[in-house]
Amino acid sequence: MTLPEDFTTRMISAILLLFVFFIPLINGEIFFKTLLIFVSPIILFEWMRMASKRFWIFRGVIASLGLCIILSLSYVGSLSVLIFLLTFLFICILGKLTNSAFKLSAFGFVYISSAVLSILWLRDSSEGLISLIIIFSSIIVSDVSAYLLGNWFGGPKLFKVISPNKTLSGFIGAIVFGTGWFSLLILFFSGSSDIKFILIGLAIVITSIFGDLFISFLKRKAEIKDTSFLLPGHGGLLDRADSILPVFILVPILVILFGLIEDPSLLFMGW
């Protein structure tokens, strides 16, 4: 089996990106928050451009300003909620007045902001660093497995209209290896082999896969191949975050369902 032609380029880009993200992730606190303040506007701008090229810069500025102000606050409280709602309202008004996809723009602000704040919330918990490493690495293993196995074994196309490169072999590989890696890390860090953690891992991997498909659907609808050209072989930061964002919409839901809201990292470290 030979590696796909663009595999080396993709891997070099991914390693460089991981290096940039890894140091602030390890240090946490102001370093990690600063990283999110730097990265989030790029993702928001890419979303607004994908939603509609009409006045996308203005919508991006409003969305970025609102999220960055929330991130700069010492804690999420009533002021954060007020800023969030006002930003949402301003995006809707501007989008409506300029006829520039106000529904998709407003949804993008909520979608991206909620995921970013969820990531910060989890990082600030007792075992947040380990929890994020488990999640991020499982998504990466799932993504790489789907890419390699899909190229090696091919098979029936599962989502021909949305993402024609997605195959059955890649889909199965992503689920098996992504969930398997998640379960191994849970066993290593917490010593637990409870089936509930396997199910949590399965839910995270499947959510990441459909997050990728969701952005692929939006890009196809917008008739663009990549959200940006910042990363060779990868497209924009939104293209890299497509599998991550919905996972961190799912995580707070699981945390609430399992009654672990005081320490969300327990969802991954055993309880």
C-alpha cells in the first residue's frame, strides 16, 4: 500500500499546526485564552465568507468582536450572556439589511462561539488538559484513518452529493480506530474500561465525522472548495475545525446528562 500523493503535504501542515496549538494548550490559562482569541476570529471570518460574500467582512468583525470580548472577561456571567445576545442580534440585523444570509451567519456565530467557550470551559476544569488531549487526538486518529483507509480500500461512496471522496471503508475505519484510540486513552489515564466510555468515544467520533460532512455541505452550497488558502493541503482553519466544533457542542450536553457540570473533565477521567 502506498501513501496518497498529498499525504506528506497534509502531514507537514498538520504537524506545524499542532505545534502552534500545543504550547498554549499545555500552558493553559492566559496562553490558551490568547490562542482562542487569535484563532476564533479567523474561523468566524471564514464562516461569514462561506455564508455569503456580501458584506462578509462586516459580519465577521461583529461576530469576532463579540466573541473576543466574552473571551477576555474573567468569567462567563450575565455580562457575557448580554454581549452574546447583542452580537447575535447585530449580525441578524446587518445580514437582513444587506440581504447576506443572516440566518446562516447568526447560526455560525452561535455554533462557533458555543464550541470555543466549551473548549475553554473544559480546559479550565481539574483534568482539562488531559481531557482535551484525549478528544483532539481521537478526532485526529479518526480523520487520518478515514483518509488512509478510504484511499487504500475504496469501496462504495456514502455521501456522493455532499462529499464524494467519503467511502464505506474510510467511514468504518474512522469509527473503529477513533473509538478504539479514545478507549485506550481513557483506560490509560483513568484505568476504566466501562462500556459507557466506549459509547462516549463512539458518540464523539461520529459527531466529528458528521461535523466534517456539515461543512462540506455548506461549502458545496456556497460553491467553494476551501474556506481559505492559509494552510497548504488543508484549506482554512474552518476546514481544520469542522470535525472539532460539533464535538464541543456535544460535550456540554453529555456533561449535563451525566450530572458532571461542576467538573466536566470527569466525563473523561471516570466517575
